[in-house]
Amino acid sequence: MNLDTEITYIPGVGPKRAALLNKELSIYSVEDLLTYFPYRHIDRSRFYTIREVNEEMPYIQLRGRIVRKEKIGEGRKQRLVAIFGDGTGFIELVWFKGLRYIEDKYRINQDYVVFGKPTRFGAKINIAHPEIDILTEANAKTVLGLQALYNTSEKMKSHYLNSAALRKLIYTAISKLQAPLPETLPESIIKKYNFVSRHTAIVHIHFPSNVKELERATQRLKFEELFYIQLSIFYQNRLREQKYKGYVFASIGEKFNGFYKNHLAFELTNAQKKVLREIRADMATGRQMNRLLQGDVGSGKTIVAFMSMLMAIDNGFQACLMAPTEILANQHFQSIGKMGEKIGLNVQLLTGSTKKKDRETLHAELMEGKINILIGTHALIEDTVVFQNLGLVIIDEQHRFGVAQRAKLWTKNVCPPHVLVMTATPIPRTLAMTVYGDLDVSVIDELPPGRKPIQTYQLYDNKRASLNRFIAKQVAAGRQIYLVYPLIQESENLDFKNLEDGYALLKETFPQFKISMVHGKMKPSEKDEEMRKFVEGTTQILVATTVIEVGVNVPNASVMIIESAERFGLSQLHQLRGRVGRGAEQSYCILMSSYKIGDDTRKRLEVMVNTTDGFEIAEADLKMRGPGDLDGTQQSGLPFDLKITNLSRDGEMLTFARRVAEEVIDADPRLEKSENKLLKQQLEHLRRQTVNWGVIS
């Protein structure tokens, strides 16, 4: 048996189990099975006596015999109970599923090892669905010592493919291997950093004899995973630098200087000036700029984007900005159009709503070079959109676009234009080094002068009357209010405030106010109309779902109320809070929640109350929820699979792996030396299996 062998042929699998492993865990081969790593290990080196057991214990291991079995109850409520004794007392073993199979499998007066979590049911302590093994020399290693636990699905468990079954299959696969697992790191790296071999690491991650073996296996496998991600990023980056020469923007000219001296309404922050210097330096080098601009909500990314466009225009090029929604594209068009008008620029808008006749005129003027800046949505990547000389592409909230969509803008000129991608979602350092590792990163980490920090409060539902008084007072003072709900209609399964009921109640409570409602199921035209009313101040309160999370800019809106705040993640709460605090008035964010919230949720809401720093919040979010859940980096997860690394805990290992990868590429940019042959082969192998790590922007 080798790594490419299909799992069907592993003894104990067969076609039915193989189909389940394919569908539920994407395990197709022996290699897939061996690299399906445990999520934790439990120490099974000790046996307890039944006399010692209490319900406070997490997991226990017992040695004894089943003395009696009986079925209790009828139909679906039927359960199988076995009385298990060890000479010091008795404990119940209980099963609710697979009763016939369990009854036939386990015999009275046979010696067994039982493992599971004790719980109290009435006056008795029992173990539900325990692991049971006959302790023999052949299976001792899969039962005693540090035991690996594996994530499985309910469907797998119903077909007897639980964690214990997976562990046995992995043990069988390892024992049937014809040769040790091939090495995936060069001997030089293994020796230099004292790593164990890949074969040893794989065996010990699944079946460690002691903590030391487990630690060394984990260290090796985490390093390898992060090292190859970083190596791929550096390798692709060097290739891109060689392949794509950038347009040289040699001068800062009339448009930039004229706007800066005569029309800039406020002094730029030091952070904005620093970012503009970084962008200017990039675009003067002769290599294509590939830069990520991070800036918290309200930090002033748009003015930086506009002034970067002026650098392109001063050097005879056009610029474009692509936004994920029509609302956001329109907003950019309004603000950039006004600034551009002051210095005689032609700024145009192209979205799905642009009429056919207007499109034809726009396409012609774009090709003739009469349009300096084009702002739009996905419509910009259509083949019919042809620029005379596109020099700079800016992508706002870039995580909302796919790689293929973004890459289409690269083809809009003979030589790829410079690329600036922007995000208002602060990205933790470890995530930035992986997801955006091939991008140079600029950060705007200070707010424009005159902005007052948003005051955030958490209130329970019993404070509704005082909240209503606060709403009335704010509207009377001329302010506007957002009220956000997590659901559109009431759900039988989720007891959260819903938008439609909230809207009706609000109209009843405040008949004197004009109230708009916006949610994702409305037609775009209806949504835009309701948004327009709020932007223009015709309505005082906007009741919405999270469709207003990104890009809506209403300086007069000073209150953000988030209903059922426990339903939202930290990053999403921070994004919603960023819709206020855009004017000179004091702004407020109020997080409404029920009393019935867990400790994790309470901590999350406390983070929101205690800080407005987006980067601090992003780091907290990463620690609490993990990278695959982070809103803004895409809730579906990362552009690659992390099988063993946890970015919230493995920052030091990531930094180390990145340093080693950079040293390798600095010494051999194309991995052409004989000692790096294995690295190049492994990169090709990984690239076939996953998304290309190096082409993120």
C-alpha cells in the first residue's frame, strides 16, 4: 500500500465507508487519511476504579466486565443499558443508537476497557456511547497512552465511523505502508532546525507514546504547512516581479500638486501621508505595484485612493475603482467626482444600471482617453470596457471579489496596471502574512482630526423604555439612527428580534418619525430608493439587516443600534459601528442583547464596549473564533486549507517559517539549485491540490 492507494482498499473501509469519507471529509487516498490530523489528544495512560468516578471528571478509562444488559423504553425512545463492574462498584453504559449492533458486539463476562465522559442521570452516573475495546497486545497502541481525537460528522457516526473508528483505520493504513513516508523537506532544513522526519511526525501525531513525541511531531508538521505557504508566496512574488514590469510614474505633476495646494479641505493625517509616500515609491520603481491598503472605518482611504489616481493621471494614464455594490460605487462616484471636478477631471460611473445609450458614449470616450477616472461595479471587467491607457486599478472591499474577477482588470492594458486593493476590515498580523502575504501592506492607523470616538454601550432588553427615550431625544436634536436586525422574518429555531416585527413596533412607538426599511430580499431599485431617502434626510430612522454593513456614508447618522447583538461576530459588529461617527457630532453604538448569553458572547460584547481599535478587535476575533470564521476575510475560510495550524495561536511559528522561506528564496529565487529540487517539486504538488497561494490580488 502506498500514499496514492484509494481508501477503499484499506482493510476495514470498503466502498460504502469510502463514499462517506469522500463526501464528509474529502478523504480519497491513504495520504488524505494520514494527513487528516486530530484536533486534540487525551491522556489514556491511567485506569480509574468505578469507586473513584464522579460527574466532574472530563474523561475516564475503566477496566472491568459487563454483567448485565437490557433494553429500556419503546420505539424511538428505546435505549440499551449495560451494567459494568470492576470489583469496586458498578456504572451504567448507555446507547441510544445502533442498539442491535451494540447488543450483538459486546458480551457479558468479557474483559473490556471502557472510555468516555461520566455524566449524572438522576441518582446514577453513566457513560453514554462509550468507546469499548478488548485489551490485546495488537491494539494496545490504539487504546492506551495519548489518544488522538478526530472531528467526524453525525452522518459518519450513524454509520459507526466515529473518532475511534478513524483512529483504527489510520493505524491500519500506517501498518500496511510498503515503505516509510517520503520526505517533503530538504535534509539541510531538517538538520539545521532539528526536525523529526516526516514519517516519524505522521506516526507520532496520530499515536504518540508521550508528550515529547507529540510536541516534536506537531512542531514539524506546523512548520512544514506554514513554510510551504510562505515559500509559495515569495516564489510567486519574485516571478511576478520579473514577469510584470510596471509603468513608471516618474513625476508628481499639475493635477496632484494643484489639488493638494488649492482644494484639499483638511490636513492629511501623518498615516495618510506615509501611505501616499509608499504608493508613490512603488509606482516609480518600474515594477508593478501590488499593495494592500488597510484602514479602519472612517480613516480616510478614499482621499488616499483619489490622490493615487492623480499620480496616474499626471503621468498620462487613466485610473479605475471597482466597488462590490452599486450603493458603494455611487458613493465613490459622488465623492471622487466632486473632487475631480475641481481640477477639471472627467470622472464617470459604470454599473449594471447604466443605460445602453449612456454605455455606448462612455465606452467610446474611455477608448479615446477622454475619461480620466472610471468608477463602477463588476461591470468594469466586461470585455466591452476598453481603456486607452489604464495605469492604476483600485479595488475597494477586495475580499468581496473572486480572484478571477480581480485578475480580469489586469488585462485592460498591454502591461498590467498598478494595483491597490483596499479593505476596511482590519486584518490580524498572522492572517495578513498568509492570506495577503504577496502584497505590500500599508496601514492608515489614525482617524482624521475632529472625529470623536464612538461611545459604545451594551443594554439588556429590559432597558427598552430608556432606549426609546434616547432615540426620541437624538431625532429631536436633528440626528439620524440606524437600527440593525440579524433576521428578516421570525424563525422558529432562533429566538432573535426580527426586522419586520421591529419595523412595525418602531412605527407604532414613533408615529411622528419617518422610518425606512432595507433588507437583502428587496428589489435593488426599492432598496436604493429607501437608502436614498435616508441619505437625503427624508427619513430619520433606517431599519435594516446587515446590507448597510459596508460603504454607506451618512455623516448626520450618529446612532447605531444593533438588536440581538449576540448574534453577530466581532468584525461584523465593528463594521456596523463604523457606519456612524462620520460627522462632527458625538456618535453612539448600542448593543442590545438578552440576559441569556454565554461567557464567550459576553466577552465579545465587552471587547466592543472597551475598544474602538479595529486591529485590536480583529486580533480578539481571531483568538475567539479562528481564521475560518472571520468576517471580512470571508466566512467560508481561507484560500487554502490549514490542516494543523491555528493562526490565532501559532504566530511565532508563522514568523519563523516565513523567515526560513525568505532566506531560501533570497538565495535561490527560482529554486534552481540541486538542494532545492525537492522544494520545487513539493510546491508543484501542493499547487495542484489547492488554490494558488501566491496569486491573491
